[in-house]
Amino acid sequence: MSFELFTMKKVVVIGGGTGVFTVLTGLKNYPLHLSAIVTMADDGGSSGILREEFGILPPGDLRRALVALSSESQILADLFNYRFINGTGLKGHNFGNLFLTALERITGDFNQAVKEAGKILGIKGKVIPVTLDYTRLFARLENNFLVVGESNIDIPKHDGRLFIREVFLNPKPKANKEALEGIKEADLIIIGPGDLYTSIIPNFLVKGIKEAIQKSQAKKVYICNIMTKFGETNHFTAEDFFATIEKYLGKNVIDYFLVNIEKPKPSYLKQYKKEKAELVKYNRQLLSAWEKPKVIFARLLRKGPLLRHDPEKLGKTIITLLNC
């Protein structure tokens, strides 16, 4: 296949966590202009501590995207991902998070700090915080209980069997202008995969982002998760994932819905059962009948016990959609 057709095509990936990392890793060796628009709702772990102590935006998800797009040596990428396991004040912190914090202090601007980190890592493309405003994620459960903070939704201290009725940001942040420009100029917008309520939907809750995606002339793809997550998507089917995306993004916005059909070894699923996670099921007959989005069934599972999307398989599938 010739890749000349794809030269200079602009692809925007929206999300957070390992999902964005996987997609960017799968696409960065193609002749594309890549941009990652990353959620700023994280308030747990190293990111949460730096957020509270230094008043900066959470750097963790940005760091993952920067590393994914890096063209520098593997040792530099490993350095950015290195987590201190001991040391007073350092234990639990990630070097890349500390590096971004230091750059923010030097430049006086978080957005500029991310750009400078990108130069140092020699990234191919852009990494863009979805907002530059301070905000916090809230979840209202089916019993009306309010969960405060992304980290408390991600790792539930409440009864994780309760379904999430809605999530919202407070205070309501406005979109980073660079994020809006990236969406407007995109040829393809990729949403997910990733934690539905803590990595993906928070982006749509930022003022102006949902509307920009709706107005964009780009093809829009949503990549369904491979596994459910306890406390967020208990027993969710592929249809449930998509319905939730439409609830926050709007109807008839997504053009393509990628669903994995590859099944892992039963022994791998046993490990996930301990975490109360399940393989996402789907109704092929029902999904095949949908006119919009067009559902793409593909073998997307990576090898090994870690049940995630394979970057190479995902990249090849996305490239075919770009030329549809």
C-alpha cells in the first residue's frame, strides 16, 4: 500500500491514559500530522500531589502522550516514565511529571512547558492540554451519591457496583484554543480507547470541545474498550459504551465504531476476574445493522496477558479508514 495518499493528513486523538499512548504509538510511524488532545481531570497519584502542592495542571496523561510521540532514544523515554520507589518526598513521583513541573516554573506557562518538553523529546506532532483552567471531575451515582475527584471514580472507595448516572466538571473550564484549532483542522478525529468516565468523557465536558467535534468536517472514530472496568463500566456491552459516548457528544456525530472481536486465552481473563473486569461483549447482528456509525469489527488484541489494543493492528485499521 502506498502511503503518499496520507501525507500531511491531520489526525487528532482525544482521550487520556494508556489509550492515547496506544493509538499514538500505532500511528507515529505513518506520514501523518498527529495531535493528542489530553484530559486535564486527573487528580490521583503523582499528578494529584503536584497539582495540589504546586497548583499546576496534572502532567501524567500529557507525559504519556509525549513519550508515545517521542523520536528520541528509548532511554530518554524510559527516563520520562521512571517512577521513584523510595526517597523522602520523591517516592511515588514520576520523573516526567517532575520535569514538566520544573518546566512550568521556568517558563511560567503550563502550555509552553508542554511544548518545550516536546522539543526535548523530539516528538512527532503536538500534545495539547484540552483546557488550561483548573477543574475537578464529579460523578453522580444511581443512588444520587456524589463522588468527588477523578481518582475516587477511578479507584472507587464507594460501592463500585453502583452505576454512574452522570459526570460533570466544576468549575466549568473553557477549551484550550489550540485544542479547538486542532479539531477544526483535523482530517480524522479518534476518540478512545480509555476509561470512559475518567479519560474520555471529561474532554467533552470542557466548554467548546463537544461543539467543535460536532462541527468538524473530519471523519470521527470511536474505539471501544476491550475490557470493562469495575466502578465505571460494570457489565457494559459495546452498545452501552457507544450509547454513553452519544449521551455526552451527541447523536450521529461518530462515523466509525471500532469493536475488537479477538478473544484472549481463558487464563488471561481469570486474572481480570479478580479485578471484576470482563471482556466487552457485543451483538454483531445488531451492530451490523447500524447505518451510522459504520461498525468495524477487527482483531485488535495485543499478545500476552495484558488485555489491551495492539498498537500496530490499531494503526493499520485506522489508516484504512482514513482513505475510505
